[in-house]
Amino acid sequence: MFALDNTTIIISAVLIIIALLTSFLNPFFRKVRIEEYDIPNQTKRNENTYNEVNKVEENKEMGVDTDIINEQVITLPPITIILTPHDNVQELIKNLPVYLNQNYPVDYQLIVVAPKNDYETSDILKRFASNKRLYTTFIPESSRYMSKKKLAITLGVKAAKYDWVIMADICCAPISNNWLQAIARNCKEKKELVVGYTRYEQDTPAYRQFERHYLAYYHMHEYQHNKAYACPFNALAFRKSHFLQEEGFRGNLKYIRGEYDFMVNKYAKENNLAFENSFEGTLIEEVPTEKIWVGSHLFYMENRQHMERTSRHRILPYIDQIALHGNYLLQCIALTGSLLFNTWTISAAVGLSLIITVFTRLIIGKKALKRFDINIPAWKIIPYEIAIAWNHLGYKLKYHRADKYDFISHKL
């Protein structure tokens, strides 16, 4: 029956308030800025510089003391890109030309570091040997006691001509020929790291696109509040001088994966990290295989145990998941109790709180996905949000059953 006693009113009000509040405990609700791509081409930069110099001269003639030259004129540094393919022949054929043909007005170098016995990769690289930007080197076969990926990156850094270096994955392709400009515009005097946004191809299963973006929101929020923890993306620019001074990957060389995570975790300090997530500054990653997808979760569970600030990073996701599941659990309990005791007022309140929960989370989620051009039907957002915690539990069980020697290069 419908009753309006104090207890019923309080329970109903609590259900509705909790439904509303917990909907905002959501990574998609936290503001993440999307950078605007506004780098002019080289001709416009030269024209702007010329015009500003004339203005300064005119001001001097008029007795105005000024030494400011157009702040919009962006100085792009010479830069080195490092790719480390391993049995990625098809990806190399498809993506290498995109990296080699970037619209970049300053000199840049592309270093490919491959295993010495990878003859297919060598054959592909010979096709591009005439390109003056391309430099190739190989990992020695004797490297057994350290991550080959980290070794390849280290060799690439040492071979780099320029202080600013970008490491990227060959399984990813720049979304446009302005990608390098978009990343490099962040390479400023007080910055030592630049993270570039990465997303999956549109053909990737919807849940995997959703989960990656959902979890990436935590990292993007941290970047923009100078609290960087790790890097779930596949483009990272850093200074060669700083890398060598701090001995590169020392401290995590034996861990097979996690190059980007360990780099950001080790080198990100205060406000020395910039984040580029404009459309032009995006990498598109190919559809992950089941092995790559599961492996990325298991390796991350291993690596995070050896990184700093892990507890701080995990607090917010835990709060969000407790709020998400706690709200639905409370609604289930209230509905069960109201049906047992025939308190239809509480049943109606449960229904209203569920409607508030669903519609609020759908609106927040759809808006956040749309901002990053991720096309997932709105009706999938609620089940996908719930699935993240349960899939995480499944990966955690797999991790605990796994041989821990699978995550390191020291097979002793």
C-alpha cells in the first residue's frame, strides 16, 4: 500500500538522493579538456613573425619600449621518432609511410630498432632505405636478461640526433599528417614529457573501446591536474638528455612490458608533463587480439606493484565502483523489502531512483564518448560500466594463477 509515514518518506528521499549523487561519482563527469589544434603552417608562421618584427620596429620608432614578438608564433624543435617493431611486417608496411611523411616544417628523424634476426622486417626497411629521415639499427641477439622492448628504446635514444624523442608503437598510426606537429608543439622549455592520446580503430569491439576510454579518463584527469601516474597510451615524447642522465629504464629493466607506464611513473614531476589529445594529435591503434587484450591487463597488474603512487591512483576508481554498485545494490534491497512488506511508496521511489540513475549516467557517458568521437550506443553504457569491475576481477584471478616468471625477462 502507499504510505506516507516518516520512515517511508526518509527511505524514499535517501534512495533518490543517493541515485543522484552516485551518478556524478563517475570518471566521465570529471572535466577533461580537449586541446584545440591551431598550429599554423610554416608559411603563416613566417608571415606572422615578419609582421610582428615590423610592429616591434614601428613601436620603437614611436618611442614604445617593447621586445615582445607574437606569442602565437610556435617554435617546433627538431625531433626523433623511435619505432620498435617485432614481427610486425604488415603494420610496418602500412604505418611506416605515415610516420615518414609527416607535415613537419623542421627536420625530424625516424629510427627503427628491430631484432637482428628479423629478416622480414629488414627486407621491408630496405624498401625505404633511400628516405633520408630513416635510420635503422638492430638489437643484439645476446640480450637475454632485460626487456627487449626497453633495450630497443634505449638503443634508439642513444642513436637519436635530437634532444626531443618520441617513442611510439608501429601497431598505431597517426590520424593525420599533422600528428607530429600536434605533439611537438608541447615540447616547451619547462616540459620534459608529452603524452599523446591513443584510441582503438572503430572496428574494435564496443566494450573494449569503452573500457579503454573509461579507464583512460582517470589518467587524463591526473595529467591535467599535474598528478601523472602512468600512461595507457602509445605515444610519449621525452628529452634524451634527461633520459640518459636518469639512466633510462633502470629499476624496471627486467619487466617485459610497461615501457610507457614506467617512464611516466618515473619521470613525471610536478608540472613537467603535457598532454596532447587534439584530433590531429591522436594515434589510432589497430584492433587488439584476444592475446594482446588479456596480456595488457595481466602485465599492468604486475607492473603497478613496482610503480610509485599506485595507492593514490587507485582510490578514485574504487570510490566510483563502490558508488556504482552500492547504488544498484541499495535499490535491489529496498525493492525486495518494499515488495515483502507491501510498501508501494518505496517501490515507486526505487523505480524513480533507478530512472534517475540510468538517464543521468547515460547522458554523462554519451556526452563524454561523443567528445572523443567514440561511437557506442547509449544503451550499452550501463552494462559496460558494471562489467568493468567484474572483468577486472576475472583478470585478477588469471593473474594470481599465472606464472610470475612470465612477466619478467629473468627466467631463473
